Amino acid sequence: MQIYLPIAELPISILLVLGLSGAVGFISGLFGVGGGFLLTPLLIFLDIPPAVAVATVAAQVAGSSMTGVLTYWRRNALDLKLGSVLVGGGIVGTILGVLFFNSMRRLGQLELVITLAYVTLFTCIGGLMLFDAVRAALRDRQGKPARLRRRAGMHPAWMGLPWRMRFYRSQLYASVIPIAGLAIVIGFIGAVLGVGGGFILVPALLYFFRVPPAVVVGTSLFQILITMTGATVLHAVTNQSVDIVLAILLLIGGVIGAQFGGRAARNLNVGSFRLLLALLILSVGLRFAIELFLPPTEPFSVVIPESAR
């Protein structure tokens, strides 16, 4: 059973899209991360144009983040003050990312930029996470205690920069400069690659700013919701690349899969969690790296100027 995607301009199997988004939703619920970093490359592998894949997944990530934000809001596990700083920086990064996205699309280099960005970002992050997970597993097997990264009372230099602010809910007193800078980078990456950026933001808030885990996920989802909504609107207005039919199918499958993933996560121990997530991220980066060395199926293409359309 196939359906025609009006923006992507190709037919695709409904069951395939639902199954794909359901599997990604399961993984998202299992690991507690957004599925954009998996869904975007998988759609590209299915011959969905990169511009459409990025913009449409941004819409799917925004929609799926809404339920998470509401859940953490009810639990009082969301720092609105910290989230507002992250949103401010994220909006700036999103605008810059969409401008960069459109310029690369006009130059005909968008697909190459997305591929290189996935290879660099995911192999580096996945490799570091895999190294850390293996090291932690070896220390646990040897019966050694976990190594403290910082002594009590010691704080990194960037937290003492000007414009310091106190975030009571997150038990944090730090400069807003590095927080906003982090949000700008994540907003830029999200707009260009169609990812929420939670797999970067959550570890950064935990390890670099020592935000309590109970607050991190809800605050991260709040930032993702606002920035991905903005990215969706900007993509739709500036380059008309959001395929609403595909976005609805992805959202339906993702919501269903996330429910089963959340239940399965209860039986997953911390060591297995870290190792599997690292392998998952690393495998996506390696898959794009292989793509760089494969000969294209269509070595020649015709680009129609925007003025002639």
C-alpha cells in the first residue's frame, strides 16, 4: 500500500514508513533521546531528498517532544528559567542554520554537507561514548569505583564568566554565556541536520554544568520543542520542504513505538544502555562514511535555477 508524498515527489509504502518510524520511536523510548538523528539518515537512505528529510523530521521531532514536555511539566521536572536561556540561544542558532541550509541548497552542495556533518559528528560522539562505556565496564568488572571527574567545590572557568545567573530549579549558578553558546551550536546543528540535539545537550548539561538528572531531560525537551518548531516554520516558509503527509506518518509510528520502548527500558541496566547507545550513534556515522566512497547511482543531474521554476 503506497502513498504519494507531494513535497518529496515520490510514492512510498505506508507500512514501510510506519514500521521505520515505529522502530525509531522504540529506540527513542528505550534510550530517552530524540529519534531525529536516526530518522533523518534513514529517510535519506530511502531516497527521500535530503532537504525534505531534514525539514520533515524537524516537524516530527517538534510534535513528539510536546508530549514529553507536558509530562515533565506535570512532574515539576522542568527548569523554565534555564530552558528560556537555552531557547533564546537555540532560536539564534536555528535562524543561522536555516540560512546556511538554504545557501548550501542553492549552491547544490547540501547533500555533501549533510553527509560530511553526519560522518564527523556521529563518529566523534559515538567513538567517545563507546570509549567511555567500555572503560566504565572494565572498571566495574575489576571492582574499581567510578572515577570522579571533579572534586567537590571546584567549578570550570566558563561558569565564572560575566552575566552570571542563578537557576534555583537546576541548583546552578553560572554565566549565561556558555549556556547560550551551547544552545546556539545545538540550534544550528538541528536546523541543518534535522535533529533535536538532545543527544548533545543532555550530556553537556550533566557533565559540564552539573544539572541534576531529574531536571535535564524535561528542560532539554522544552528547548527542542521550541527550536524545532521554529525550524519547521522557517523551512516551510523559506524553501517549502516540509512534507506534511510524511510528517504525520512519522509522528504516528514514532508515538506508538515510543510506548513500547519506554516499557523495555525498565529492564535495561546502565552499562548496557551506554554501550548500545554508543554503538547506535557510531553505526550511523560509519554508514554515512561508507556512502562517501560508493559510486552514485546517477552520476549526472540537472539543476533547475530557482528563477526558472
